[in-house]
Amino acid sequence: MAFEASAREWLGVTVIHASGKLTLGAGGTALRDTLHVLVHKGHRKFLVNMAEVDFIDSFGIGELVRSYATVRKQGGELKLVHVTQKVHDLLQITRIHTLFEIHTDEHAAIRGFM
């Protein structure tokens, strides 16, 4: 399944719904491209819902890190929510989980921006 990312606004936070495989060749730059456009439109608070991301490879990890760096460079925040166990394990093994605030509840994550 190709990777897709769509955005919605909720309480001043841009929630990115990600789905599919975050891999090289599967539309993996969709997350970075979406965030890039939104950051340049002035959005600064991002929550990426990863509930439907079932696989990430090394390219996908790089995309998460690049997305995080893009947002932080502009003074913003990027958090993750509903990370599947498989993806969470990979983030822990690679120590990337230390970059992100990872939440299990979308409402709590959004309140954390306030």
C-alpha cells in the first residue's frame, strides 16, 4: 500500500493522518511534502497519527527525522500518536523514539500543545 498523508486542523493543532508503508518508493516523501507546505503556511503544531502506518524502513525513519527537523527549524513541534507496536519497536531499536513525544491518546496529545 502506498503511503498517504492528509491533514486536518483541530484546536490549533494540525493533525496529519498517515497511512500505508513509509518506505522508499511507496510515496514516502508524502509526509515531508505535506509538512513542508503546512509549515510554510504558518502551521507550527503537528500531531502525526500513525495508527495506519504498518511498516517503516530506513528511508521512512529518515523521513520522520527530516520532517521533525523541518518543523523544529521553523520553531514548531511535532508529536506522534497511535504508533503501532511494530513501528514503535523499530523506533526504539534505532533510538529515534527519543526525538519524539509519543502518545497513545489524540486528545491528550493535543492538550499537551496548549
